Amino acid sequence: MTLHTRLKTAALAAGIALAALSLPAFTRQALADEQHFPLQSYRVGPYAAGGTGFFGGFIDYLNLINTRDGGVNGVKLTWSEAETQYEVERGVEAYERLKSHQGIAAWNPLSVGIAYAMIDRITADKVPLITINHGRTDSTDGRVFPYVFPLLLNPYSETSGIVNYIASKEGGLEKLKGKKIVVLYHGSPYGKETIPIYELLAQKYGFTLQQIEVPHPGNEQQSQWLTIRRAKPDYVVLRGWGVMNPVALKTAAKTGFPVDHIIGNVWSNSEEDVIPAGEAAKGYTAITTQASGADYPVVKEIVKTLYDQGKGNLEDKKRIGSVYHNLGIVNGILNVEAIRIAQAKFGKRTLTGDEVRWGFEHLQLDPARVEALGAKDLFHSINVTWDNHEGNGYVTFQQWDGTKWKVVSDWIAPDWALLRPIIEKSSEAYAAEKGIKLRTAADAEGVTN
Amino acid sequence: MADFDWSFFTEVLVGGLLSGVMYSLVAIGFVLIYKTSGVLNFAQGALLLFAALTFVSLVERGLPFALAFLVTFAAMVLIGVAIERTVLRPLTNKPPITLFMATLGLSYIIEGAAQLLWGTQVHGLDLGIEDLPFDVAGVFVSQFDLFAAATAALMVALLSAFFRYSRIGLGFRAVADDPFAALAIGLRLPFIWASVWAAAGLVALVAGLLWGARLGVQFSLSLVVLKALPVLVLGGFDSILGAIVGGLLIGASEKLAEVYLGDLVGGGIEGWFAYVVALAFLLIRPAGLFGQKLVERV
């Protein structure tokens, strides 16, 4: 070997070594034990307020686990974000772009449209899709949807929870007989999802029901509220989204309907829904699976560990403990605990998507465990099984006092026994249409590595 | 008909007319630009959002109401002039579809810039006018809607006086009638266009504040353009009077249709019913109720 060749070889070797050292961080991280969350977030566009809150809370919790605990049993949590602006095409494109990352734990798009578009894809890829508090109701049935998890609350449970709350205000379910309830719903598949279940509950409990559609986006509701005023209902259930919610509250005030007889659903329950309505929102009550406020140990730890060190994800610290931020934190807890549970079975290492699915299917956090996680009263409990992917979440109700939400009810259980046969009927029809064989408990125990 | 509830009908009609005025407020901004430059400015909704977001952000940072209004107006004038200089002037004499696409692109840029500059949070906007109803012979009328109607009337009166009696206004009318003739007699077209964009900015600011007080200041504000389009089709793209009358007709007809026809077809029809009315007018009067009929010699 000539001197010239040796020099060239040495230069090449040095170059390779330098290149290896300067590999992008994410490539080197992929080699270590890590669990990855690809996030189809939306931080700009019409729904950015909800997106920044939810994904901010989710990332804050993942960051807390990394900073405080060094990850989940030493496995670091990582994430990458792709902006979707809440648009389905962008969400799917983001999925295709991010899915090749190693060690994906679960997808959390917080979008009904994007979630629907991903079901076949994630099922083929065997990676869980988390649709906390939303998504299609029949995906609760794990026999048909092995990888979809509408954690804590599906739309039917929400409906049942709201009716149970109204009953509790009236003095019991039997007191609903003869009452009149109007459901004002967003003119979209999301808004229409609960039409049959309200009809069923009206029949069962004997209340009169009128369901009124508000065309998207809902920035004009004069005619709907005049119709409501003429109908003189005892309660109005607001099943809104985005701008429809403050406009509903303002128009209700304008047409003389009492705000404390309006009950909001889970996507009409945030600060963004009430602040623009100003005085008209004072006294408005809405359902939630997670209380708001920063007075919970886990939120305090996030503030101490992250925000006080300048590492928090929210730009505006005033939003810490807001409804969407706390929903993101709870979502973080559920994802992390599913990984922890799966690690206990499969080992403290990077898990496959199917192993994490197994973890979600054993995600049972009783109130004592929730308290140990620093989330007592933030949310109640969850009990996911292989065939019940919602996990029987409890709900509570918060009332807006003009500056903050205040919890005004105990934790309320929806009527799961009543809802389950309806859910199974729908999921079995879906399975028949798609040629899906119903999974058994034994099938669910089988895991792909 | 004996059972017909006339009081309720009147309430729906009045509510619809007052809502229509709100649509007119947005439509006037379109008319101003279209009249002078023949451009359907799709960015009007984005300008409205930008104006409202800027105003409310300044107020939240402690600026007094009047000062925030003036600063926002100055910003709108600057944006109008910048659009005229950097986008529309280089595209002079290009086909209308090119100009329309340019304003479509502008709307995305302005929306993005607004969120980049002021953040994505939703804001409440209190103009100090209570939005509670008062009873007029059994009919509930909204105080806020009446205030909005009065504001719209005042704005139309001011704009009419401006275009009738001021030098720039007369120039504006000359350009609207025949831009080439206006150029030939020495009118400074760029200055007039810039002035019109500034006026459209003022309209966007006023409409943005009223709509913002109604909906909250949030991204969805830019969607109110969808309410103005049928108004323009019906009233004519180049008539301020048409924008007012069109707004009233669209507002009243969509509300009455929602209440009295909605149940027959499952409800939720007012969003598209306005376009049905507009299309029906388009078939009968393509230039709209008050639009200028174009006659070309061949």
C-alpha cells in the first residue's frame, strides 16, 4: 500500500467515524431502547387551540416521565410531530411519513376523521390507535377492532352520562318522564353519531326529545334557538364543536333560554368554548372525563419539573391545567401505563405495536393506582379488557363560573349494560360487512413480536 | 292560517334580517375591491380575522380601545397598500382568474401570519353592548344585532358620502366606470387602488369587531366569507346597495327556510339554502339585483 493510498484510507476511516458521531439524534436514539409516539398534531388552523392544549399536555407528560424517571423502566419516550391542521388528507400523509419510525407505541391523532381513515392501516400494521373520548362508538368492541381504543368515553357512554346527570338534577331517572330535552348537534358525522342513542334513552325513560341540527361551522344559530324557545324544553344538550359552542351560548342568551339548563358534551367543555361567549356562558355546565385545574399532584410536578425549568410545551403558562391540557396529560398517563403494563409481561425494552396493544388491553387503573400516579380526582379510573376498549370511564360535570370550571357532580357511571348490546350489534354488522372474524380472548393473548 | 303563529314568524323574520345585515358588512368589503379593480378579493375573510385578532391582542396588552382601533386601522392600511404594491400591481392586466387565485393565496398567507403573530388562542371580545333580548310586542329583538345594523347603516352612509363628495371618492367612481378613461384623464390609479384597499381594511376591521364579539375572535372568523358570497351573487358584486339588500334577503330567507322547511328535510338547511336562493337569482339576473349589466359591442 502506497503512502498516498494509506493516507486516503485513513482519511476515509476518519470520515466514516466523524459521520457516525454526527448522525442525527433521532437515528442514534432509534438504536437505543426507546418507545416512539408519532404525533399528528394541529397547532395552526381552525382547531389549533384544542390541538396545542392536548398535544402540549401529552408531550408534557412524556417529558415528565423522561426527566423524572429516565423513561419507562429505562426506556426513553420519544416523539415526532407532523402538522395536520386537523385535515384528514394531511393526517393520512403524516401517518405514511411517520410510520417507518422504529418502536412506535401508538397513534393519538385526536381527530375523528383522521382516526377513521387510519383504522384499516393501523390494523394491518398492528399498532394501537388511541381515540380518547371520541371515535366510532362500536370500536369499543375489541372483538372486531383489536387495535382501536376509544379510551374513557365513547359517544354512547357520553349520551348516557348526560342523561343520568340530568336525571340526578331532577331527582332520579323516573323523574325524566314527561320532561322535554332538545339535542342541538353539529351537522357532521360526529354530531349525528348519537341520534339513535338519544332516541333509545327517550323511549326508555319517557322524556320528549327533539334533535336539531346546526349546519357546519355553526356561526349562525338564530333559527335553531328560536325553534328551541318555541319548544320550551327543560334542558338543551349541546353537542357542538369549535365556533358552534360559544355561538350557541350567546344565541341562547339572546333568545332568553337559561344557560344553566344547557348541558355540553365532551367536545363542548373547554375554556375555548366558553371564553368567547363572555357573560352568556356563566352557569353553563358540561360533561368531562378529566377535571380541569392545576391543583393535582401530577400537574404540579409537570409545572415544577418542566415549566419552572423552561421546558414546558405550552407557550402560554396560563393554559396549564386547562381542559385540553389536562386531557393531554391523562392521555399521556394512559399511554405510559399501557407500556409499563406491557413491559411487565414482555420485558423492559422497546416493545412492538402489538405488545403495546396487549398492554392497552390490560390497562386497569383503579382509583388507588390513579392516586399513586398523582391523578386523584383528575380522572376516576379505567378498566380496559380485550373486548372492552373503552374501559368504563366515569364522567363528571363542570360548571363555568365566568373565569374557571368548577366540578359540580360526583363521578357518574354511564349505563354500560344498556349500551353494550347496541354497540355489539353495530360492530358485528361492521365485521360482517368487512369479513372480519370475531376475536376471542385466546386470540387477544397471542402477540406478534 | 288561523293557527299560524304570526308573532313567531315575525321574530324569525326580524332575526333573519338582522343576521343579514351582518352578512352585508362582510360583503361590502368585497364590493369595494371588485368595483375598482374587478378582483373578487377572497382574502377579505382573512383580513377580517387579522383585524379582529390584532385589535383584541392589543387591547389584551393594555392599549385603550380607541388607540387599539387606530393602530389596527393603520396596520390594515399598511397591509392593503402592501397587497396592492406587491401582488396586484404586478398582476395588472392578467386574467381575472389569476387575480382571484392570487387573493386566494393571500388569504392563506394572512391567516398564517395572523396566527404566527398573535398565537392560536381563542379570545373573547366585549364591545360593551349587551347581547340580551328586549321585548317588542311579544317579539324578542337582540340589542347587539340592532347595534350592528346601526353600525352598518352608518358605514354605508359614510362610504356613500365619501364616494360622492371626496376627491378620492370621485376618482374611485371614475375608475369603477372606466379604468382606461380614468387613466387617460390623469387619475393616479395605484393611489386610488391603495385607498380602496385601505377602505376595505376599515370595513374588515368594523366587521371583524362585530363578528368577533358574536363568535369570539378565532380562526373561524375567516369563514364568514362563506356567508357573504350568496349575498354578493344576489345583490351584485359591484353595488354597496346590492350588498345591503342582498344581505337582508339572504338572512331572512335562510332563517325562514330553516324554521319552516327544515323539519321537512331533516333540518340543517340554512347553510346551503342561501346558495339556492343566490343561484335562483343568478339564473334570472346574472348581474345580481343591483349589479352593473355588462354590454359589449362586437
